Amino acid sequence: MENDNRPPLPVRRSKQEIKTIVEQWRQSGKSKAQFCLENNFNYQTFFGWVKPKIKKSQSGKKENQSIMSGFTALKIKNPVNESFAEIHFESGTKIYLHQTVPVNYLKELIR
């Protein structure tokens, strides 16, 4: 029999198993790398379990579908697009300032 040096086949895990593993990591307080090292998980695979999943909704817009990310989607109903000041150049270039800035900052922009 030959010595087979191929890496072992990856283990398939259910969504519930993945959710449980991610929760164990969160409660451990360890970095992803340390947790993977101690529990013999592939770091890239584990990172894929933790990162937010982006999925298109029926309207075609991308929505965050991850319950593991720890973040909540925030929607702004009426974004403010007003600027404090605008600078228009003859070339057609425009600079919009949304707050006051130091004069030296403006000098650097105009150079």
C-alpha cells in the first residue's frame, strides 16, 4: 500500500452546526485565528461562516442575510444631500463641502 499524502476531505457541516461553532467562538473571546488553530478548523472556511452573506431580495436589491454577523442593517429614510459650500471651477470640476474646513485644506485642494 502506498503512502497517500493527500489532504483529508473537508467535513460538511449543517447550518445548525456552523451556527453553534460560531457562537462558541464568540463566547470564547479568542481571535478567529486562535480559535481555528485550537479547534483544527480551516481559517478561510471559518471566516466564510462568520462573514455576512449578501443575498438579492425579490426587488433585486442586495440585502444582508447573515444572522451570524452581529450587525443590524440600517436604512436611512431621507438622507441629507445639502452641502455647506460648493466651489465650481471653469473646467467643470466641482467641490462640495459638507462642513467648515480650514483655509489650508482648501488651498491644498485647489492646487
